[in-house]
Amino acid sequence: MSDLEVDLAGRAALVAGGGAGIGRSIALALGTSGTSVAVSDLNIERADKVADAILAGGGAAIALHSDISNRFQAANMIERTRDAFSRLDILVNAACIFHPEPMLDVDEWNWRRQIEVNITGAFFCAQLVARVMADEGGGSIINLAPLESTLPAGIGYITAGAGLMGMTRQAARELAQHKIRVNCIAANMQAEPSVDVVGAALFLCSDAGQSITGQALTDDGAGSLRAWLSQASQ
């Protein structure tokens, strides 16, 4: 699902949370663009369906089961991706858990689980993949975060998203010396993925986006992300 066509042939990507929502759409688009895709999800059946769709379209893909809040599982997921494709150029952090309780009713377990998956898990993936990319000459990391204005409740979810944006900026600064680009796209993670989000993700993965890092792009539904993409791709 994307209006932007890019050639990413010969590259390999890991999409954490690729079994549904925005992660699924980006995984499918990467597969169409020639990327070998490891689709990881807590629900292996969802990951299998996305991988099968990429394979049916003539692409290369594997499905992986992983709880990224577990560092061992995150590391295993990355090693299995490298074993399958012999490289790893792209990481998309799209895994997230959402509990919609208002602040006064938040359950402690739900709060901790959202932080553990949505920010700590994303950090594990980014750190471990960055070590691989640093040894292999660089790469692109894309974090997906929730757009604050789209939710009347869900403070744990929004808090983790804000942390993800801060992590993106700091990681971009620290990893620039290794030719690793880190960017974030904030979108309505609970809605149907927009072509603008998918297009921006593909652009950031491509050579055309190689000078862009440390950015927090926003899909506000008013066309700002599409306008940015149009200008950046000229």
C-alpha cells in the first residue's frame, strides 16, 4: 500500500510487529519493492499470513514469533533474519500494545506491559540491530509511534510513544558515525494505515532518504506528511 515506488532489491528488512496494522502494510510494501522481509509478530499466525502474501507475490519472506520485550527473543529474531538473508539493512519497529484505560483507571500490569513492549522492546531491537549494521556499513531504522491527538485515553501508550521519539533523536546522533539513520513516524496506529505513512517509510529506507536522520514525521491526516514526502523526493 503505497503511491511511492522504490527499488530496494538486494536488501533485507526486519519488521517487528509486521503481522497487522501499519507494520503489515510496510512489510508488504517492502516485499513488493524487492526487499527480503522477516515478518515478526507476537501472533505467529498473523506473521505467517503476511510472509505468505509476500511469497505469493514473488518476494522473499520468513515469519518469526517474538516477544520483543524479551531481550533473548529479540536477539534470536535478529539472528534468524541474518541466517535467512545473510544481511540486515532495515529495521521497522512497529510492534505495540495498546490499552485504552483513562489515567485514573490504569492497571499496573497494563502500564508496565505497554512500556516493556512499546519502548523497551523497541530499544532492544534498535540496539541489537544497530550493532549488526555498524559492522556491515550502515542501515535504516524506522520507529512507529502513536499520534497523541488521535486518542482520548491510553496514557501508557502515549507515554511510550513520546519516549520512542526521544530515543529516535538520541539514537540518530549516536549512530550517525556508523552510517545508521534513525527516524520516527507518528501516526494513528489504531486506524487503517495511510499510503503516506507507508510511502514515507519506503522513502526513508531507500538511497533517496540517505541524508535524513533524527526526524519525527507526523501523519496528521491533513496532508503534511504527503507534502513532506513530495518535497523530499524531488
